[in-house]
Amino acid sequence: MLKTLPKRKIRDVIAEQLKSHIVSEGLVPGDKLPNETELAEQFGVSRLSLREATKALEFLGIVESRTGVGLTVGHIDMDRVTGHLGFHPALHRVDDPLPLIESRIVIETGVLPHVARRMSEESSIHETLQEIVDRFRSARKLQQWIDLDIEFHRTLLDASGLSPLVAFSDLLQVFFQQFRDSIKTAEWKAGIASHQRIIDCLQQGDVQNAVAELRDHIGSHKGRMKGRR
């Protein structure tokens, strides 16, 4: 039997249309948008529905509304976006961890070519990552190890210089909360060695092996998750 498709809220439809308008017109932060009356007429909706849509976009920083100025294109607040995403149910479903694990693999391995290039230009990147790995070796408590692991992976993303992805690194907190309780002390040494191999490959410009190592490193959670079921 065919299921009835859920109806989209009018404010969500308007928000999508407004975002499409910004993109199609090539607008940039600070550019002025039509006023509420003009937009309502253009989209064929009430001003109340339009206002609900713009308020939602304001929350994310996509548009800004200022007295005496009206609506303008805003600067997306990535910290607010990632904080909002952190509450998404899909990120907290422990019954199916594979999508979150695979998402991490795609994002983190994808930045490695950028990290390797910047590492060849800035020696401080390797030094910072190496200092974190060295601190792993003196970790004695699980929470300390987890904190260092989060710091390592966030620093790796930061080293790419890709600021939008850096903002999304906050979602690592969700990942670690869900999956890192399964880590056993006996696995720490293997994890430290893996981190070391990643940065050694990057320093040598060997992106292919760095990607393979990081993929295996993150993918190791799959086996631990099977053991928890």
C-alpha cells in the first residue's frame, strides 16, 4: 500500500524558496532582500507565513532583519547550526551506528589532502598533532584518552583550513558520546600507534596511506559496536 507523503509546512516551503532566490540572484552577505510585503506577494503567501520562514532563517544566520534596514543576506552561524544538529535524533540512534561511522570516514578522510598540503607549508601543524599523540602515551584514564582523541580529530579537521567543515567538527562530541564507552584500555596502544601512522604519512605527503589508515582507524568502531549488541 502506498503511504501518504507528509505535508510540508508552508514556512519550510517559503524558506526553501527564499534560499533559492538568494542563490539564483548570486546574493552575498549584506545584500538587501525585498521587504516582507514584496516577498509575500512574490511567493503568494501571507506576511505571517513569510515572517515564520524568515525567523527560522534568521536563527541560522542565513538572513538578518534590522530595524530601518529590513531583510538582508546574513552570515551563516556555523556554531549555531552544529549545535542544532547535535540534537538531531539520527545522530543519537545507537541501534544503527554505521551511518554515523561512515559519515566520519567521508568527512575526515576527505580533508587529508588539504592537511598534507598545508603541513608541507607549515611545520607547526605536524608539531601540534605530534604533541597530542605524545600526550596519549601518558593518559591513564578513559575520559582523558577520549578528550585527547576528540582534540586530535578536531585539530586534524582544523588543519585542513576548510572552515565550514571545522565548524561541523563539534558533531564529533556526539560520536564519542555514543561509541567511545566501548573502548577498552587494552586498545589504547593500538589507537596511539594508528594516530602516529596517520601524521607520519601526512608529513611524508603519503595521502593515500594516510586515508587508508584513518579509514581503518574510524572503521574499527564497527567491530566494537557489534560486540555491544
